Amino acid sequence: MLADGGPRILEIHDLTLRSKGYTVLTAQDGLIGITLIRKHSIDVVVLGLKMAGMDGNQVTQVLMNEQPNLPVVIWTEYLMTYRTV
């Protein structure tokens, strides 16, 4: 299951995984993702860090309580800039 707030990102990753033979469920926010996970048998979850409703960290906390053995990967498209003084 892929969940990310960016529809274009979801589309790209969905197409890529499907072309490799994977069955993919997608969600544009964390709440929809949780609903899909509860309704379907999921092998792995890939979450965007920034999403409306529930972010990737919040979804992970729910999953740790409900399905602690389900693998979860969190990604982000945001860059962090570090400065040294």
C-alpha cells in the first residue's frame, strides 16, 4: 500500500510497481491508508512523511499497535538544509 499526499508521486510509484507485477493500493492521506490497511491483506506499507489528516509518523504509530509485524517504509521529498557556523 502506498500513501502520499502528492497524487503525481503516487501515480509514478504505482505505475512502476505495477509494471514489476505488484498489486498496489494507493491512498492520498493517512486516514484513507489506515482504512485500506484494515480492509485488505497488506504485505508492506510505504508512506509519505507529510500528508493531510495523519502524517506518516502518525500512521506508523497506529500500525505499530494494530499490526506490529507489518513492514513500514517512510519517505519524504523534502530536503533538509544544515548550516554550520
